[in-house]
Amino acid sequence: MKKLSLKSLLSAVLAGILAGAPASPVLAQDPAPAPPPKQASLQGGVPISLGLSKYHYTNSPGPWPNITAPFRTWYVNPGALTNSPRLEQLIQAGKMNLSLQDAIALALENSMDIVVQRYNPWMADTSILKTKAGGFGYGVPGSLSVGSTANLPSLIFDPYLTQSVSVNSALIAVNNPLTSGTGTNGISALGVHNSTFTTAFSQGFSTGTTLNVFWDSTRSSSTSAFNLFDPAVQSTIGISFSQQLLQGVGRDITRRNILIAENNRKIADLAFAQQAITTVTSTITAYWELVYARANVSVEEQAVKVSDKLYNDNKKQLEIGTMAPLDVTRAESELATDRQNLIVAQTTQLQDELVLKNFISKDPTASNLIDVEIIPTDKPDAPQSIQLAPFADAVKEAFVKRPDVQEQILNVKNGEIDVKATKNALLPQATLTGTYSSTGLAGNSLATASGFVAGPQVVDANGNPVTVLNSTSVPTPIFVPTATTTVTGVNKTGLSDSLSQVFHNRFPSYTVGINFTLPLRNRSAQADSVHAQLTERQLEAQMQQIKNSAVLDVRNTSIALEQGRAQVEAASKARELQQQTFDAEQKKYQLGASTVYNVILTQRDLITAQGTELRALANLAEAKANYERALGRTLEVNSVTIAGAKKGDIEPDTLIPGTRDGQVVGTEELFKALDDKGKSGNR
């Protein structure tokens, strides 16, 4: 049998682990398999947008120039629930070579958690829009308040234009001609016809003022003989206002629900950032778990091969009588255990692959993805690349960057707004009101001429006519003069004349008043005020609780990071010592002082040490991801920000094993680079 060289053996093992595929048999002389073809990476392509800036619902379309725009609904596009095209671009020949940054980018693009969370900021926009109109907002996840609990006078900030037209016609039975307006016993019914047109404009303002402007125009006619105008046109234009003097005074009070809705929008953004951090951290963890699972399969396969070789050798020695049967049984038991461990490792690899697929896809059961094998191309970072901030600085950074802390700060601000509003609601209600109006009256009236005619003749007490001498001394009878009125035509006036009187202020009217309401016990307002203060105190306590949790999280993750670094150093040292043991055993074998059996055993120990080191490196990478999550810097270190994500600015740097300085190299060069690195580290 040919002797195995150290260089070829380690090259085969290194190539097998880096490729994520089973390594070549220990004693095989075949060259290492060629690396898989390089697939398209997401880096350098179209940047991914988290989509928050795609829609804006805080401002509704105005009535100009399209007056029908406010009465049309906004169409909400259905969400895309299929995998993005870029996911398919990475699949070649049933395999997906996936870097860590590509996995993060795909997760941000396809994660259903992100898709679901993305709707919350948009729904928070609708709360702002509704409160701008004077309504009550909606709740959003992470917010503990949907609006103020203060019972204050409501204001409608949206302007309203109200118009009404009515026509009234009636024939009224007459019982008393004096009170009915007919004026004569000969009329048994009074006919009335009215047409009314009313226009009113009203709007509330953040000063606590409500303004109303109105125009009322009425045309009326009747069969009454006593109306001066028939038909008559009466117009009234006026303005009225109400101003709160105690309750509901101040912009912070009247805009309380708007301020809370705006804070809730920020909370929704922070909750979205928290979900993005969770998704990125989970994706990183799933990625490194798959990296280790694939390497562990290679380790277990090598262990099975070594155990199988040992078992076969022991059987041969048993046949020639140089080994006890118990040793063969022990070797067979070890082989069975190694095969069981291999099955467990393969199962874990499949499970970890499914977990990662679920993070990077909307539909992991899609026909073009369900049977795809994911091949991670990144390896865990070296310990030297991990930066651990001083604990005090780390805590300060966490308080500034962690979304849960910032969310609670905004919740406390909402509580302060409600406390201020409920305190104002304790005051009595005093409302200053005022009305000014100007009225005009016009219509059709009769044109008349006045004169006198001779009436009854004047007689004396005896009934004899009384006469007077005229200019010719002729006796002339005397008659009583009677006044007469003659209708000569109709004076026609109408709406324009009525409005002229209005604008010339012919018939003005003024009203000013104060309405004062004093609740004698005020129990409802007292309850609201105390409840708001208790809620604020509870929010402050929760704020400290969240900070304490953040401190504990930072402490635990920093400890885990330090322990992970120590474990990597220990595992690396153990692997180096095992490497030296293997090198020594290999030299002894070359000199004829050792056996293939001993070489196989030391090689298996070396492979196990390499697997342990890779497990420690994966744990360290996951600890680093959790440390960054605890500090709230996950998106920052992975080149993703919420503001940048709105613009689609994601430019990851992808590291591909089997490359150095962007160039593909073979295992010999990688081996040499590792040797150089080890020598520099021993200096």
C-alpha cells in the first residue's frame, strides 16, 4: 500500500470541508473535487428596498384641481406572496451557492415576517390622517395608546360645506281670520308656499375655535292680504364662532391625538426595525448552523470511514488469530455509533437547510426551491475581527440604538401628553360664542296712487242739506271728502335687491354670550386624570424594566462573546496540537515505526478537532450576531439602515471561500496561506 503524504491528506480534508461536501477517503489518491461553478451574487445588482417609502397615507388628495378626489378610495395593491426573481437567479443545477450577505439580503426581501410588519407603519399613517381630521387614531403594535383618554370638547379640523334645498307648500284651514292673517271672514283657508336654500361652511382650529359661515335664502308666498311682499325673498348671511376659554385651550391640548398618532408612527417604524433586526439575526444564526451542519456531516462521514476501516482490519486480524473477538465487537459497536451519528448529522443538515430556506423565501415549498441544496460559501470570522466595546459604552449604545428602548421612550411621551390633556379636562367648561348676521328682504309689492272723492252730503240736525254760497252767490251743497287708494301696478324686486340690503348692512343682528358649565363633583374627569397619571408611572417603571433587560442582554451576550472567543482559541489550540500529533504519526509511518491503523486514528482525531473548531467558530459568529442585536447595531454592521432601506441602499460585501483578494485559488495556496498565518501568529 502506498504511503499517504501529509500534504495531500490535509489538502483533501481542507477541500472537502470548504466545499461543504464529503471529503475524499483518507487513503485515496484521487485529486480533490473541483469547486462548484460560481453563481450570481446579489451584490452589485439592483439594491433591495424594504418598501416603507413606497406608499404614503398621511396626506389625502386635496379637492383642487380634481374636486372629486376626496371622495375616491385609495386602492391598496395586493402584496407579492411569491419568491423574488433574485432568489431564482442564485439557483444553478439544483444548487444555491449562498453567501451570508446574500442570505441577509434575500431575507429582508422575502421574509414573511418583514412583509407582515411592513403594513404597520402604513396603518399608522392612516391614524395620523384620521387625527388630522379631528378623529381618534388606531392602535399599532408596540404602542400602548391609541389616543388621549381626556373628555374634552371635540374639534373637527376638516372643513365641511353643507348645502340644503327644501320646498314647502301647505293649505292651512282658517279658524280665526285675525290670527291666521287672512283678515276677513270670507276666506276659509290660507295658502303658503316656501322654497329655502341654505349653504354653510364650518371648521375647527387648533386654537380651540370653531367657525361657521352661513347663507340662508328663502322665497315665500301666501294668500294673505296683509303681506307687504308676495312673493317675498329674504336673505341672511352671517358668521358665528365658539371659543373655548378653559377646557380645550392650547395647541398641545387640541392636537393631542395628532401628537400621539405621530409618535405611534415612529413606534411602528421602530417595531419594523426590531423585526428587521430579528430577521437578520435569525438568518445569520440559521446560516452558521447550516455551515456547521454541513461540515459536521463531513466529519461524521470521515468518522464512519475510519471506523469501517478499523472494523475490517480487526476482522482480518481476528481471522489470523492476532486479535481477540472482544476487540472486533468493540470496533463494530463504534462503527454503528458513528453511522448513527452520521444519520443524526444528515438530518440536522436537512432541518437547518429548511430553516434557512424559510427565512430567505416567501414560499419555501415552491417547485423551483423545494429540492434545492443550499451551499454556504462563507466561513466564520477569525477571532481577531470581533470588536468588544467596554461594557459601559455598550450599554449607552444599546440605550440609544435598541428599538425596544426607543419605543418605550415614545410610549412615555404619549403618557405625558395624556396626563396634560386630562389635567386640562378638570377645568370647568367655558365657551365664548358670538354671531353676526345681516338680513335683506325684497319681493313683489303693489304700486298705488292716493286721492279723495265726494262722500255723504252734509245735513243739519233736521236733515236739511247744508249749503254754502259759491263765487257766484249760488247755494252749493257740501259733501264729506273720502280718501281712496288706487292700484297702479306692481313693484318687482328679488334676490339681488335682498342681497344688496345684506351687504349694505340694512338689517344687522349681533349676539355675544358665554356658556359656563361647572360640574359639582367632576368625578369622571378626576378618574381620567388619576388613571392617566398611573399609566404614566407604569410606563416609566416599564421603561426602567426594559433598560434593565437591555443591560442584562448586553452583559449576557458580551459574556457569551468572550466565552466564544476563548472556546475558539482553545479549539484552535487543540486542533493545532492534534495536527502536530498527526504530523508526528505520519512521519513515524513514513519511517516504518507506525501502522496505518495509528495514522487512521490520529487522522480521525484531527477531523474531530477540526469539527470542534468549526463548531466553536460558528458559535462565535452567532454570539457576535447576538451581541450586535443586543446593542441594536445589527442593521448598521450589515449595511442596512431603515432610512437607507427606504431608498433601497443595501450594498453587502460577500466573502466566498476558495478565494483570496477576489481571486480563486487552489487548496495548495490556501494551505500555504494558512501556514504563513500560523507562523506569523507564533512570532
